[in-house]
Amino acid sequence: METPVTDIEKQRLVLSYEEKLTLLKATNYVKNRLLEQKMRERELQWHTKESELHENEIAMLNILEDARALEEELEKQRSHLDLIIASMGEGLLLIDEIFRITLINAKAAALLGLRAEDAKGKDMRTVVMVWQGDELIADKNRPATRAFALGKTTTASVTDNFYYQTSGREKFPVSFTISPLVQEKGVKSVIIVFRDATEEKVLDEARRNFMSLASHQLRTPLTAVRWYTELLMEKGMGTLNEAQTKFVQQIAGGASRLGDTINLLLSIARVEGGALEINPQPITIDDFTKTIIEELAPIAKKDKVALILNEPVPSIPSISIDPAMLREVMTNIVGNAIRYSREKGTATISLAAGEKEATVSVTDTGIGIPASAHARVFEKFFRADNAVKKVPEGTGLGLSLANSLVSLWNGKLWFTSKEGEGSTFYFTIPYQGIQEKRRGKPLA
Ligand code: ADP
């Protein structure tokens, strides 16, 4: 049941005009505050967005600026590189995998007698013919083909006898370096840097002619000196007194050393001129080494050096190699180990059978090689100061010859050494051996 509303209560429910106004004002006030707060929040959000946008804009500008700087740097480097390539003293060719010439510098164009614009894009094999001596090299054997196939740098010096020939230039000698540019999926292009070796060739031939001429002309009178000293020593011309015997012995010793030097010079001239005759025979390396040790034993004994073959000797398959070449290399290296050893020192020869090659190493306990001389040991006529002091009469030719001979059978020759402590010389002989070469002359 509804409770009746009293009059007083009715009066209370009816709001006075003032009250209504106040209420309205209050409502409006609250509404306005709420609106203001919203506006402020929006403004704040807007500001945040705006500053985010601004930051993004700055970041974009920075990136753009960096990119521009990078581009400028690249452009600078590119033009530097162009300048270097253009002003190089050597000819430069860049060849892609189908042998197209993609880059040719001014020097290369000039050396080949071609216009760079004409050569660019052409197959190098149709533009440049490659010869080795008198033999025109087939495409599959071109040094660049091999650089592509093997992914290895190939170099050829004047003594390798390479020649280029083009429509614009007669056959001319070159020396070159061909470097593959190895990328993820193999070799995609090679760089050929080459030089006209005409002048070098002339000099090299003159040097070789001089060497062989001098050697021949020195040899003939020397044979006479040896012959007559032998005659004197054998008392063919009567008995010599003590002083005369001593002098004749000195002459014989000097003539013998001079003969050895001339032979070394002659052998080097033959090897470097590609005029060495090669007669391979199946050789058992351990037996051969034992023979060399027996031959050098008297010298070792005289110098009071123990000459040892390191045991156990591994079994090495017989190798088809020229015994005269192997003898020259071994006697030079073992001979040095004895000569540069100290009294009561040792020279030890070790043999090792690798997968594809045998390695011979000779260790001595001698004077060693000063670090400053390491890079020059295989140079012709080079002798380190400590070696000159110990053995004044050396020539500095033996190792140079040994090095050339080892290279001929595709082996390697190297050493480790410390002055005052000794040296170890190593050389390898591939089981593949060496190919026969009938034309030419043997080692002197
Ligand atoms: P040579 O012995 O006549 O001087 P080589 O060509 O045989 O000529 O050797 C060149 C130089 O290498 C030597 O003069 C010497 O300085 C150094 N050398 C070679 N072998 C040895 C060695 N076993 N110990 C110390 N030095 C060596």
C-alpha cells in the first residue's frame, strides 16, 4: 500500500528556481571540467604523436643523409679506383665466366694495340691469342681457364715464355698474374694484370748468353790448368820439392773450386733457360739417400760432423725422377748442413712418406741463418754474413740451383732456422715424378 505524500514533502520535491539554477550550473561546471580534461588528454596525445612524428622525421632525414654520405663516399672510392685502374702501369683485364672482357684499362688497350671500346664485351679468347714459346695454347689450357677451374692465382714471369698476340699487335712476351675473384658460388670472374716483358726478355737472354758463354770460355782454359797440375802432382815432370808440392796443391784446389762454380753457373743457365735435359729413372729414395751419405761421409769426417740417417726409414714407393737432379739437390743441402755445422755437430737426414709426396729433411746443429737473411737465401750469389765468416769460399749458387730443380719436379723447398742454433731444410718429391725431356743438355 502506497504511503501518502504529505504536503511538506511535496513542497520539498518541488525545487525552487534558484535551486534548479544552481543544479544546472553545477552540472555544466562538471561537464566543462570533463570536457577540458578530455581536451587536455587529446592535446597531450597529439603532442606525443607530434613529437613521435617529429622524431621519425629526424630519423628519416638522418638515414637519408647517411645514405647520401655513403653514396658520396662510394662515388669517391669508385672514382679513385677508376683513376688507379686508368693510371696503372700494367694492363688490366676483367673477364667474366664466359670469357667476356668486362673491364679493360687504357694500358691494356695500348699494350694489346686495341681500342678499349672495341674490346669490351668481346670474348677474350677471340681477341688475345696466348703462346708459350712456339706453341699456341689451346683454349682449355689457357692460364685464365685454369684460374677459373682451380680458383687459384696463376703467375708467369719472363722465364715462363708466355706471349700475347692480337689483331693489333704482333706476338710479344708477357708476364702476368691472373687472380680469380672467388664469390659464394665459385669463381665468377678473373682479373688479369699483365706487362709487356720485351725488355726483360732481351735482358734475360743477354744474361743467359753471357752466363753460358762465360762458362764455356772459362771451362776450356781451366781444363788445361787441371790437366797440367795433375801432371805435376803425379811427378810426370820430375819430383817436386816440399814448397813446390804445396803450391801445386793450392793451384789444384783453386782450379777445382773454380770448376765447381763454373758448373753451377752453367747448370743454372740451362735450368733457367729451359734447356735442361731430363732423364727420369725409377729411384728408391732411401737407397739413394744412403748412397749420398756414403759419398759425403769423408767430408763430414774431415769436418768432424756426424752424418746420420734418421731411423726408422719409412717405405717410400719408387719415384720416376732424374737421378742427376736429385743428386744435385741432396748434395747441396746435405753439403751445406756439413759445411755450416760446428765441430762435433750433427747433420741428420729424415725421410717421410706423405699421401702424394715424399719429404726429405736435413737438420743440422750449425751456425743457423740470421732472421734478416731468411728472405734472400734462395737468391743467386746471396750469402749470409755468418756463412761468409765460416766458409769464405762459398758461391751462394747451390741453393738457387736446388730451388729451381725442385720446382722443375713440382716439389717445394723451404727451411726453418735460428741463428746460432741450426737449420732444417726440407724438400718434397711428388710420387708423380717428372716427365722426360730429351731436348737439352744435362746438369754440368
Ligand atoms: P753457399 O753455401 O755456397 O754460400 P748456397 O746457395 O748453398 O751457397 O747457400 C746460400 C746461403 O744460405 C749460404 O751462404 C748461407 O748463408 C745460407 N745457408 C744455406 N744452408 C745453410 C745451413 N745449413 N746453415 C746455415 N746457413 C745456410
